[in-house]
Amino acid sequence: MKRTRMHRSTRIAAALLILISAISTGQDHQSDAALKHAKDLLRETPLIDGHNDLPWVIREETGGDVVAFQLERENDFDTDIPRLRQGLVGAQFWSVWIPGETAPANARRIQMEQIDTARRIIDTHPATFELALSADEIERIFGNNKIASLLGMEGGYALNNSLEAMREFYDLGVRYMTLTHNVTLDWADAALGEQTHGGLTEFGRALVREMNRTGMMVDIAHTSSATMHQTLDVTRAPVIWSHAGARALVDHPRNVPDDVLSRLSENGGVVMVTFIPSFLSKDVWEMEEGLWAINAGIETIREYRETWEAYDAKFGAVRASIKDVADHIEHVRDVAGIDHVGIGSDYWGMVDMPVGLEDVSGFPRLFAELIERGWNDEDLRKLAGKNMLRLMREVELVARTLQSDTPPSNATIADFDKPN
């Protein structure tokens, strides 16, 4: 289960925990000068966040009714317009996630509904959001004091093994596709799914090549390590991880191992570091494993919340912090290089996000933390958005080059992957 709701009573309790944790960790002492410096920098350079699941939160809360969700007001979740403005978000990739367990007969319909919800988020609030389809458009929209809004598909389940469907989703505005979510497809192994193919199948490789030709960014968050390596072997364009951490710091299968990070200087890719606590903190990861061990049959959001809160009450709350996020950012920088790290929060309405980053207003605090660690302005600008703008322009250039001499492929999975 991926989604859940933050009720007001829970927010009050969480706020008290946050206050206690901040005092104990010294985060209340973050200097005013560093925070002002961070805000000044983010007013000049677009902060590009690689992943936010607001469209699914709206689906669960209002059945997809964007107007009824009232984004213009602070809500009981982690994302709304007032806090996006406080967080100085310059560009946001809205995730149009659908569950990997979705029946193939329903996947396309649900995917289209999610794209429609994301587009209506943008269209319903034209003074705040504007659809961006390129790096140049991000900079133009940011210059007009709006939040550039982009779409990212999380998992290729709605493709139903069709290259043509990928191109259709691109035409609808999708600019990256995560190859998998938590369920292995017919052509790619997921990090948390069955290891069926040893990475990518031949059709999976063909899909990566067609994504390059189309201009769709290849996102290998959620994929197995073998899928990551094989994608890097095949791709002609830089790849992204829209939300991931460093496996050397937390041995979570969703994180990126160092032998992959070390390849990014050659590929040009960017790891957008997530705020998901179990990816960031060994203690939280151990807690989460224990939580699922006591109730492996969780199916609904309410069951997830009740199980989490019961575990907290029995064993004590464990939380990641803003410092953990900074540690993962610095590890990616140290191994892959400063040109290969970005931000991919993965806010999704959950109550346990890192202390100091409980909602989308917290981005300047993260940059203030890095300023206090000695980061210079140019490196902060690269982290915020310059790395992603550079990557997007390279993806766009590769697409133009390939389109000049390569027609669209209409091959099917049967043309590549023969049944055993």
C-alpha cells in the first residue's frame, strides 16, 4: 500500500513529535542567515522536484475531483499551493502512478484518469501552475513566477507491452516513465518484485531505445540493480532516478548501489534523492520491516495507518531527519559527482516524512542544512535544478538526433521475447 491520509489529530501529535525531535537534534538552531541564503538562492534558480503523488491522493480523497480538493487552502496532507509557495518549488513532476497490481484490462483507463487529474491540477489553478514540456519551458514558467508542472508515469503497466502506447503518453505530456513500480513486468525486473528476467528482456531494451528516440526520460527508480545496469548499457540518453537514496548508507533494495552511481559520470544521469524515511534511515527501515512482519496482509490505506500507529505505540516512534536526507545527497555527490544529484521528494500524504521536511514547505530548510555544511552556491544551484535542466536538454538533443534518421518502431513484444 502506497497512500494514506494525515488527519488533524494525527498532525497535532506529529507536530509535537517534530518539536521534541527538533530540539533533541538541534535542528531548531538552524541559522536564520543560512535559511535566508537558501531562500534567496531558490528564488533565482528553479527547484525541480522529481516526484509528488498528489494526483493519487486526490483520487483517493475526492474520487479525482480537483476542485473539491481545494488546493488553494492548506490541507491535511503534505501538498497544497500555500506550502508549495513557501517551499519555493520552481518545477514539480506530478507522478501519475497506477498500482502495478492493476489488471491489464483496466490499466490504460486508470492511467488516463491519472493523467487527466494531473492536467486538471494545472488547468484549475492557472495563476500558480503551467504545463511544461521542455527545459526551456521550465525556465520560462519559473521566470513568470509560476510553478512549472510536468508529468511522470510511475511504472510502465499501462503500456500493455506497446511501444506505440509509450509515444501516445508522451504526446499527452508525460516526460519521464519509471520502467517499473514494485511489480515486475513482462520485460523488466522491479527492485521489490520477482527477479524473473535477470534485468531487462530484449523488448525492455527496445523500449529504452524507443524512449530515447521519442524524448521520454528513462527513470530507473524502483528497478532492480540488474535492470539499472542493463539500462545504462543500452541507453543513448542520460537516465534519472526520480526518487531514490544511496544503498551504501541504507541497504534498501530501492536505493542505488555505488557500482551504479560510479557510472553516472559517463552516462550523465541524475539521482533525485528522496525523502522516504525507510530509504534514508537504517532504524526506520528496520522498523518498517517489523511492521510488515506483524501484518503482511495490509490492503487498505486505513489498515496501513492503523498498523503503523499501533507499531509506534508498542515499540516507539522512529523518524528520519533532514540530516539523513543531506547525508544521502552528499554520498551521491561524492560517488557520482556534483553534476549527478537532484531532489525527488516523493511526498504522498504520509505522516512520517523526515523531521524538518514534513511537507512541501520544507525545501529551503534542506538547502540551509547544506549551506551550514559548507556547500557553495554553484553546487546548490546544480542540486536544485541546473543538473536536471542540463539532463533534459541532453535527452531532447538525443531525441532530435535519433528522429532525424530513425522512424518510430512498431515492434511488439512477440518480435523480441519468444515464449519458452
